[in-house]
Amino acid sequence: MSAIPVPPKKTIEEHAQEQSRFLDQDLGPALAEARAGRRAVFFVDAAHFVWAPFLGYLWCLARLFVRSGTGRKRYNVLGALNAVTHEVTRVCNEGYVTAQTVCTLLRNLAGAGLQVPVTVVLDNARYQRCELVQALARQLGIHLLFLPSYSPNLNLIERLWRFVRKQSLNST
């Protein structure tokens, strides 16, 4: 019985080359059009905030108990960050982020009254790449641009989520 060969994983250099190509050929021209006012580019990603306290200090003189939930309840935010104006459009829920949530966000972006074509930059989450989302985007005239694998550094909204977690949620 012969083993089925497993294709080798991409190396760091191959991921870097893929990201560079994406930046030069896909994302760069879209951002240049956005800066010129001929296109609106939105970076989309979800953040899942947990309803629980996160303590910032370990030692104290007096023991303090903080009432909290179990940590299983989440507040989900699917956000779209405008690359030029830095305005955030968001859809929030306490359930799950699904393809329907992405469709709601796309409808909100299409209904925002933008007079230019819209490009939405997404990662490769299954609920963002499904046919339901792609069909709605075609219907609304929104161009979907999917980031290469393992490239959160190219998604600007990841920086917003990091800022929110670090400045607003830590130790609260």
C-alpha cells in the first residue's frame, strides 16, 4: 500500500512573494484610485469580543472578586474600515458571524450613497468566500478582493481591532 504524497507547505518566502504580488497588482492600484477619489476601498474583518473581565494585575493586598459571566458569551462585530476616510461601518450581534451577516454589511455599504465603485478587501473566511456573498456582491456592483493566505498585515482593520483590544478592553 503506497502513501499518498502530501504537497509541501509554502515557505515564508513564497508567502512574502504572494503578498508582494497582491499588493503591487491588486491592492495598490485600488488604493491609488481610492486616494484619487475614483473608488471606495473598505477592509472587512470580524472581531469577537468576550463578555468577561480580563485582569491586568496578578498581585494585590486585598482579594477582590469581580462578578462576571462564564466567558462563553461573545459580542461579534463585523466591520468595514474605509481606507481613505477611516470611517467604520459595522454590523454587530451576539450570535455568530455568518454569510448573512456579511450580506447585511454589503447592503449597508451599497446603501451608503457612495458615487464611486466599491471594493471590499476580505480575508479567506469561509462565510466571506461563499457563493451567497459573491452573488450578492455581483448584484450590488461591489468588487470583492480576497487577501492571500496568512496576510493579516495587509488588512487595515486588524490594526483597529488590536487598538480596541489593547486600549479599551484590557484590564476592564
